[in-house]
Amino acid sequence: MAADDAAAAIRQAAERIAAAGQSPPRAAPDPVNLPMIRHWTEAMGDTNPVYTDAGAAAASAHGGLVAPPAMVQVWTMRGLRPAPDAAGDSGDPLGLMSAVLDDAGFTSVVATNSEQEYYRYLRPGEQLTVRTSLEGVTGPKRTALGEGWFVTTRSTWYAGDEAVAAMRFRVLKYRGAPGGRPPGPALGGFRGGSPPGPTERPAAPPLAAGDVLRPVVTADTAFFWDGTARGELRIQRCGGCGALRHPPGPMCPACGADKPEYLLAAGTGEVYSYVVHHHPPVPGRQAPFVVALVRLTEGVRMVGELLGADPDKVSIGLPVRAEFVRVDSGLTLPAWRENPR
């Protein structure tokens, strides 16, 4: 099939799926519940007592326990091994559109952005359903990962007939570069600091600015990126109560003050959790590589690539130190390297 004919067929399929409107409702496997809330807040480092402390929640404006709004997608996740043809799955617009693009050769996928809206707090015991519609399909587009199509869906969560939250979600379905690697130089070895030791991976060519997925810099995060450009690891500190937090935000979750300051971190910590990334290809990086969630000496957690790491030798508790990877004059990325004691 000619490229123009293939693109036309993809657009026709997208129009058909979008015209079908919202998918059938898919029910959450469990009601909103305190055990899952407790696990989630512990993993996220969210200590707001209105989520887990019944006494504190009763004395708050909520009058009782509520669930973190950002958990909304958690309640309806299918799990690692969802039952085939589960209720609502057969009409899932993202699944239907993905199948069309898979058949056209765009078999790789990467999420590009997610925007959530919360209409009210959820309470333990509420039973949710979710319905999804296809908002749009754009392409073909040439990206650093390869040629692909952007697929945008909108999901709405309901408690009974009441809409309680919504999410716009976009993925890129793409045809990877030949050989399974993205175009451009590989990244994953030594960059700056002391020379690589005998157990580290070999050095990689310098990172090309065009191969990086650049962070969005806002008024809340500009101080952090200004710091990395100077070789400083900055942590946001509340000017009211002194609480530290990361990622940065406009208001302190501990006391509600809107007086953000920052302190300079020592740049040391230990691996709190990590993943070894194998697929899909990431621009400028050679798989496999390690992404670590590090608990800093100051107590907050921060994500970054673990440079020069042998994935088989990484472990929880591994001591690390901060390094800074300069991409260009406008971007320097924080990263980690093992810090032998």
C-alpha cells in the first residue's frame, strides 16, 4: 500500500473510532479503599494526614478521609494480566487505534503527556467507572524516535452518574529506526567527573541537543534548572515552615504557605528504587540503562539516570553522588553516579 493510501486509511479509522464516542463503562476492580491509599502515599512520600489519619481528616475541612486526587487512574487500572475481553475493553478507543497503527507498521509506543482534571475528592467506599473517547489522531510526523502518529484520548471517571475526574492522554505510535535504535548518538557512559573505572560501561559520544526530550520549565521549576546549569542541586524549601519538597510546586503541602525558597543539596544520597530501561528506544540513550529514584541526604527523592552503571550490579541502598550532564546552553540535566564509601 502506498504511503498516501496508508495514511488515508489510518485517518478513516480514526474518524470511525472517534465517531463512536465514549467507550462502555469499565468498572474499577475495587472500591476506593484505605489500604491502597496508604501504599500509594508511602510510595509517593505524601504525608498529608487527611488521606490516612481518620482523626486529622475528621477535624479538617473534608470532615473525613479522602483519597489523593492523583490516584484516580490507579482505581481503574487493569493490572499486569487483565482478563481478555473484560467489560468495556473491546471498545477501548486507544486499544482500537493502536491496533490500526500496529497493522500499518507503527508498532512502538511512548507516552508523551498526560493532563488530569479533578472535580472533587473521592472517599473510601466509592465505586468508580471510567469511559474513554478518541479526541484526535495526528500524523504522520517525523520525530527523533522515528516517523509516527500522535493519538490523543480523553478518559472520564464517574462515581455513579457523577463525573469526578478526567484525563487527556497522548501517546506516539511510531515506526522505530532500523536496528531498533533511535537516530543520533548513543548515550549511557562517562560524561564529566573522574575517568570511568574498570566496571563501568564505556564512554559514549556527546549528547546531541536535538536528541533530548526537554523538560518544561515553569515559574515553579526555573530555579531548579538555573541551579543545574551552575552545577548546583537545589531543593525547594518552604519559607513558612521550612519543609523540603521535590518536585517543586507553588504551595507548601505541609502548611499551605506560598513562599517558596531553596537550599543547596549536598548532592549525595542512596538508591531508593530503580528501573532498567530496555524498550522503547529513547533519543540519545543506548539501552539498557538505569533510571534511579534517589533519596537525598536531605530526605527528599529525585529521579535521574544512573551513569556508567552495570544494571546487574545496581541495588537498593547503593550510595550515589550527583553529576550534571550539559546538553546545551539552555539545558543541563541532573544525573547520578555510584559513590563508593
